[in-house]
Amino acid sequence: MNKSLSVLVLSVVAFGCATAPTTEQDVNLKNAKAAAEATTIEQIVTSTQPTERVPLLLTYKGERIPNTAFDLPVEMNPAVEKWIHYFTGKGRERFEHYLARSEYFIPFLKPVLQQAKAPEDLVYLAMIESGFNNRARSHAKAVGAWQFIPGTGRRYGLSVNWWVDERRDVLKSTQAAVQFLKELNNQYGSWHLAAAAYNAGPGKIQRAIRKHKTTDFWEMCRYRYLKPETKNYVPKLFAAAIVAKNRQHFGFKEHYVDELKEANADKNSVVGRVAPTTDEAELAKLPDQLDEDAKPIASLPEDKVASDDDDDALLAEDSVEKMLKALPNDDNVLTPHVNKNGAASGEVLTVVDIPSPANLLQVAKAAGMSYNDFKSMNPELLRWVTPPQMKQYRIKVPLHARDSFIRTYFAKDFDRSVDFLQYKARRGDSVKSIARRFKINPDPVAQMNGINVKSMAPAGRMLELPIPRDHVRSLASLKELELYDPPDPKRPRIRRSRKGGRRVEQTRRQKTTALRYKPSHGQSKSSKTL
């Protein structure tokens, strides 16, 4: 009986194969119908493997989308259409900036995703997170192209401290994000839920599954438990992928930047250094100009720098030549970076190990480039100096300038000294009070001097401060040397709503609710104010 049944099944399969549609359109219709009949997100994910690009039948406003090959389970529904309408309408100018940056970022990110065996279309998650801006910073202190908060960044191996923030490093943050997303997908068996958990947190999505007894993301969106930001996250991701892969169909340019032409033009020319300015009003407020206890020192303590003999051995001419010969030949891969103005560019970079701490003003000078250009290529370095607690630091320089940089920077007559300002602690001084006096963060002061940030400073002890000793006469002010932490973007503190035809403003700062009624149409300005 079983044997007969098997023969019958094989016959039906063979008949079905013989009569299967052969046109591409019919195949697309069949795939779309199978996806529509899936009852859960898991079934859709299973039918669309992340490593395969399966053409789908997607339409927008009655027109078929030309490029529908995705390795994420992209679909079209009213929520996705809403974001397509936004990206091609009110948000068109902003999306064009994203597309321009994408021409530098996507070619760099995709090989990282391929190596990790993750869907390549996850690059569009970085697009909706930061607009491909590795300098982006949110009100929740999320930083970088992938918008990691400090705790999550550290969990996935990224250094986040006062000196360095590797969330801004495109390569390292991408590797961390891919690892995080793959773990989320393995946990939920759904890229929909993985993306939602990336936004809201795994705990939030896990509670939503238990609360609503479903693993269907769209079903979860019917309830109020998930925040609107999370409900919009997956549709926004799908819409960005659809529009970015069909630029001309939606009225965008196919290419915004000729990256190869710009990146490779004049590679042998030396970029002129931009002379920083000094903010005299800012420098005049510094306490060391008025305080005799704040004195510069000529060099670092002996335990923090190599001895002169070691330097001579390290910087010998034959050692430099050996270093150059030992360096590998890098592939011509453009590394994307964004400057302070948000403009993206790409450069073939290579890495060089230098002793730390290192004055980045001098490093940039040896590389033949401006301080700001060097910092844009090393965005994880937050300050004017590499971390003092490290003996060596790996910097990135343009490949075409590598050899000249090594010969210049490691020459015997090149000034590589790093001189920190010293302060003589007074009775009653604490680490925090000293930091307040110099308007800097107390953490590096405590770290550099081996003191607890909450403790008192021993009276009479000379403390190092993360300020260059010649800052008054240096090439840049303290602000330009990035001694101050950047302010976090703030959410608006005022909520507006409509009640009874009148606008209500609620200020969060007040413990008691304060309602200020603004006149609606037909009311005079002398209306009630409560």
C-alpha cells in the first residue's frame, strides 16, 4: 500500500514538473502567492533564505517594481507604501543625501556581510538608523552608522570610553551589528522580529510574543504594546531597500558620486594643512593662566613613555625600512568616512602602528593632511591624543601616503613628544572639583592619575590633566582639540495635542501638569491662561 502511494506521489510530482510555468512572470506570481498564503513570519523567512535573492512581484501605485531581488523577506503593504511615499515626497531631499553616502558605504559594507554569511540587504538598516553617517549621535546616546548604545557596543567588543568610541569605526561597528542581528534572527527565526528587536530591544519583543501569543510582526502591530517607532521600523527598512534598489523608477539619480574618480584623483598630491584658529575668549577663561599651581611639564613620567635608548633603536633608519618592507599590500577598497559637515567621501586606507600616546596634530602633519581630515579617517579617536594608557595604537592613513608618513613620523628629528599639563592639588581638592575648574570630564583625570573618580586628591600631588601643556600657544583651542564631550541631541520637551478645539502644551520639567491654552480660531489673544 505504501509502495503504491509512493508511486502515485512521484507521478503527481513528475506531472506537476512537466506542466510547470516557464515564464519569469509566472514564476514571480507563484512565489508571491506562496508568500501571501504563509500564515506566520517564520514561514516567509523559511521560504526566502537570507543568502538567496528571490525575485518577487511587488507593485506600488499600480506599477510593477523593476528590481525585486532581495535577500531579506521584503514585502509590500500599506505600512511600507507609507514610507515609500515619504522617501519619494516630503523626505526626498534627505533620502538623496542617504543615497549619495550609500555609494561609499554599501560597497564597503557588503563584503563584511558576505563574509559573515548575513543578508546583504541589511545595509539598509544602517541607512534608516543613521543615513550612513558614522558620526551620528542620538538623544539616547546611540552613536555611529549602526546606532549602538554604549552597553550594547561594549557587549559586542567595541571600546567605548572618553578617549575612543569604536561605534564610529565603520568596519568594527558593522561586524558587531552583524553579530547582533544574526543572534536575534537565530533567537526569533524571523528577520522581521530581528529588526524590530534591534530597535526596541530583545526583551521588549520577547514580552510582546508572550503577551500577544504570536510571532507575526504585523499581528503585533495591531496592538498598542509596541511603540510607533518600532512598528514603523520594519516597514521603513523595507521601503528604503525598495527605493534604493529602484532609484530611477522613483525619480532619483542612478549615481550621485563618481567615487572612483574622486578618490583616486591626485593621490600623490599632498593635502595642505588647515591652520586651526585659537579662541582667545575661551582660552582667557582657563584657570592655569591665573593659578600658579597649574604648571606645564616637559615630558611624561618615565613609566608612560619609552626610554631614549628604546626610541633610538625603534627609530633607526634600517628599522623604518624593515617596517615598510613588512607591510602588506592592501586591496584597493575605499573606506567611507563622513566629516563634521556630514559630507561623505571614500579613500583607500591602510593601518600603521604608532607608539601611544601620540599627538594627533603631529600625526596629521606627518601624514601631510589637515587635523580634521585625519580625524575623519580615524573617527573612533575622540580627542587630540591617542589613549595614554595604551603603549601602541593602530591608526589609519591613506595608502598612497603610508610610506612618506612612516619615514617622516619615525625620523629622529621629528617631534613626537606628548606633553600634558600638570596641576598641583590643593587641600580640599577632589577629582571632580579639579575637572570642574578646567571644564573637563573627571574620568580621564582619575584614569591618568590612578585615582578613584569620587575620591579626594592628595594635597601637594602633581596631577596630569588631558590638556596639552602649551594649549595657550598651540594651534587650536580646547574646543577644537575636542576636550569637551559633544552635547546629546534632546527630544522636544513640549507635547502638543488637540482637546476641545484648543491646543494644549505640557512641559515635562514641571512635576505638576501645567496647561497653557492657546486661542483657536475665533478666539482672541486674551483667552484664558491656566
